[in-house]
Amino acid sequence: MARGDEVGWPGPHAVGGAWTHSDMPATGSPTATSVGLTWDAVADAGAYRVEVRPGAQASWTVDDDAITAAAHTVDELTCATAYQVRVRARGSGTTYAANWSEPSAPLTVTTGACAPPVFGETASSVSVAEDSEAGTQVGTVLATVTTGQPVSHALTAGNTGDAWTIDAATGELKLVGTLDYETTPSYSLTVTADAGTGGTAAATVAITVTDVDEPPAFGAASYAFSAAENVASATTLGTVTATDPEGGEAKEEGVS
Ligand SMILES: [Ca+2]
Ligand SMILES: [Ca+2]
């Protein structure tokens, strides 16, 4: 009969000799999202059980209790986080040895550094006509992290007059203000991505505003002039000006 076949060992190591803590000193090889565990095999163990908990949290989670090799990988962990792990052996039955692998404290492993966000494109460019309406979407500037956390996007430079906005979650870049080729013919936006994982990434978007032949604009929306009823004809009462937005010759016309 192998050790562990009997239910309810009276003591930790009563049947068939002792499995001690030091039979299974575990070591871990962490990545950003997993920990590969190995331990010294116990000659007549039927299976092993691995439990894990973040930090010194009170309750353990069974990661697997039917491990037959002296190795196991705990997956889907959070990057840059300390975990405690422990291993326990059982025989061919279902009763585990009373003691866990750790001699005095559970093995503590810290998962690897979180990856900073990575943009699909770190530099892009787009052209948009100056008469485009607010709400026009001009592109998507998106970053992701391999460790899976949601990434937040923000415009951190170049947003003259707050003409542009970016959807923090989806990276959709939209016009919210009005464009004027004659005053601001281009924008150089910086989009910063942050996944809260330590480290940010930046991408630039060069926006070229293209010219539209716009009608001349008056200097004021309305004018008011007054004159006495006996004013001599051809007296200039005031001046109305209109300007060609494209910089053509300004017209000035006297009102009489
Ligand atoms: Ca214009
Ligand atoms: Ca124009």
C-alpha cells in the first residue's frame, strides 16, 4: 500500500514513512502572467496539489489537484504581483499529506514586470478638409498591452484650441471644434497610452487641414449707420468690408 491510500492519517506521516516538507522544496520561474513551478518528486506520490494566493491573502485557491509530474505552471496571473504558492503530495488515494511543501513559509514569487502599452502605429498622418463638421472621425490610434489590461488613451500635446478629442477606450480620434486652414493649417497631436502597468507609450498623429474655397466674409455680421434727413447726397456714412478667406484682395465699399 502506498502512502496516502488510507483516509485520515492519524498524524502527518503515519503511513509508510514520512513525507516531509523538505521532500518537495518548490522553486518558481515567473513571467509577467505565469509562474512555472518545479519541485523534488516524491517517489511514491500519486499526484500533487498546487495552491496559490496573491500576497498574504488569507484564502488559498486550488490551481490544480491532479498534477502527476513534479512541475506545474500557474497561468493568468497579474503582472508585477507577489504570489505565494505551495505544493502537497498524495498517494494513490485521495488523502493528501498533512504538510505542504514549504519548510517554514510558502514559496513567494513575484510575476515579471508589466509590459508598457504598444501602439499599432507610432506615427500616422491624415488630411481633413477645413469645412469638416464636428463629430467627424479621422482615424483610430490604439495601443494594447500583452498582459491584457485595458489601455487608456489621451491627447497630451498639440491639440490647439481643443479641436480634437480621443475616445479613451477605443482610441477613436474625432473633430470636436471647427477647423480653419487659414489660421491653423496643421496639427501635430501626441496620443499617450497608459494601462496603469507602469510605463506609458506615445504616438504622434500629423493632421493636415486642407483648404476649401470659402465665400468672402464681412468684418461684422451687421452694420448700422444713421444720417440726418437733409444729408447731402454722396456723403459717406460708413464703411463695410468683406475679406476673402483665401487671402485675395479685400473689398471695401462706402455706404452712401
Ligand atoms: Ca477658413
Ligand atoms: Ca479656405
